[in-house]
Amino acid sequence: MYKIVKSECLADKIYLMDVEAPRIARACQPGEFVIVKMDEAGERIPLTICDYDREKGLITIVFQIVGASTERMAGLKAGDSFADFVGPLGQPSEFVKDDLEEVKKRRYLFVAGGVGSAPVYPQVKWLKERGIDVDVVEGAKTKDMLILEEEMRSVAGNLYITTDDGSYVRKGMVTDVVKDLVENQGKKYDVCVAIGPMIMMKFVCRLTKELGIPTIVSMNPIMVDGTGMCGACRVSVGGEVKFACVDGPEFDGHLVDFDQAMKRQQMYKTEEGRAILRLRE
Ligand code: NAD
Ligand code: FES
């Protein structure tokens, strides 16, 4: 059993939990994910790791209520346990695998949208710990929906916040800020990492393609069981078929077929779609 030591509601329907999982905490890297199961019969829920404490043996996860399983999960309190907590799974972020001296030469721009701020945080923290300051654009629908602001501020070189309704800092989408930074403020970037809702990643990629900034995205939202078995996370990357849970979750965003991926995501959001997947297992 994997004990929950902290459970906190960050915003409407968004929860953070610290879970005792020492083996995963010792081994995990930014970009990787875990699969959580509440009980033996429960649904497998793949979640990107938001933070880890190697000494205390803790993993931090952040999730949004999107259906019956995550609703039940939100009801768990400190002291409760998960039956299963498997990981680390997937591939670490590219910069973790690259030569650190090369990484230090690059100017990074991170774009975090909504709940996507959770997987962005450990990446920015990893770079900060190695003396690399990066720019972060964080977007949320409203001030109340903005999560991990202080955590992000503590690790980002510069943090640019925007809200869709203008209730905090500035009004607009993350793409408006990226455009402003590059076109009006003369900022130059070698790599952009965009993590958030699919539609956000699609439009960030459209913009960064125009601006000539190579862009990495996380296809975590299309995962269903996260085991490489169900086939739900198939994604076309530069015309090649990839599985987000095995080959990713991060891919070259300029090569991802977002329209196809969003169609698949819609299909598996329904009970019927998920039942089809269960039959295939
Ligand atoms: P949201 O709808 O509040 O959007 C967050 C921000 O994305 C907005 O504030 C806006 O700045 C930007 N955005 C949205 N639509 C845009 C568009 N058309 N053009 C440009 N920018 C746009 O986000 P949310 O409700 O927190 O999102 C939940 C989604 O995030 C879920 O679908 C979940 O699957 C996904 N998610 C993705 C990852 C990942 O790894 N990619 C991780 C966690 C959650
Ligand atoms: Fe099922 Fe990847 S999520 S195969």
C-alpha cells in the first residue's frame, strides 16, 4: 500500500497529493509518470510526476476530477492509501538525457497551461538546480484556477502569468504572451516546452513554428491505461505511429498530428469508448 501523507485542494476540481513511494522517488526524472490505482478493481490512472523528494521518499501528484475514478480519488485524505502506485514510467524529458553543457547553452521557454503547470514545475526545478534560468509563461482561466504560482516563481528565471478573463496580472491566452515576448520584447529562445490542454499545445506549436522555435509537447492527456497495451495513446509524429505512454509522453510538437490526437481523446472520454478499450485488454 502507498500512503497519502498530504492531500490538498488547489483549485476547483484540482487536487495535490504527496504519496509515500520511496523506490519511485529515488529513481524518477522530470517528464516521467506514474500509474495510480485506488484498489485492485480500480481504473489505472496515469499521472505525470509533479515533484519528488528523494530523501523523504515522497512523490507529488496533481490531478483534476474528470470522471468517476478521479472523483473518488479526490475523496481520499492524508492517512489513506493507494493499492497500487507504479513507476517511474515513460521517457524522461529530453534535457535530462542530453549533455548538460549543451543544455546550459540553450535558452528555454516553458509554457504551462492550467493543470499542465504540474508537469512543468519539476522540469523548471531540475534546470534551476543545475544553474539554468528559464522563462515560464503560466496561463489559467481565472485567478482562482491558477495553481503552483509560488512554487513556479521560486524556480523560474522569469514568470509571466496570464489569465483568460484578465482577473490576474494580464488578460489573454499563453500564446498572446509568447508572441509579445518574442515580437515586442526581443526575447530569443532555442527551445519551447509547452504542456497543457491539447488545444493549447496545438496553438502554441502553430505559433512557435512561425517563430522558428523548436517545441516539445506532452501527450499525457491521451493516455488511458498507460501500459502500452490498450492502444488509446497512439499518436502520429512526423507520419510515424508512436505510443505516448511508451515512446513519450514528450514529442516534437511540430510533428504531432494534434487533430487526430484530439479526436482520439474525445472518443475515449466517453464511457462507451472506455468500455471498448476494456474489451480489447
Ligand atoms: P484550461 O482550459 O484552463 O487552459 C489553460 C490555458 O491554456 C489557458 O489559460 C490558455 O492560456 C491556454 N489555452 C487554452 N486554449 C487555448 C487556445 N485555443 N489557444 C491558445 N492558448 C490556449 O486548462 P485546464 O482546464 O487546466 O486543462 C485541462 C486539460 O489539461 C486536460 O484536458 C488535461 O488532459 C490537460 N493536461 C495536460 C497535461 C499534459 O501533460 N499535456 C498534463 C495535465 C493536464
Ligand atoms: Fe494505453 Fe498507451 S495508454 S497504450
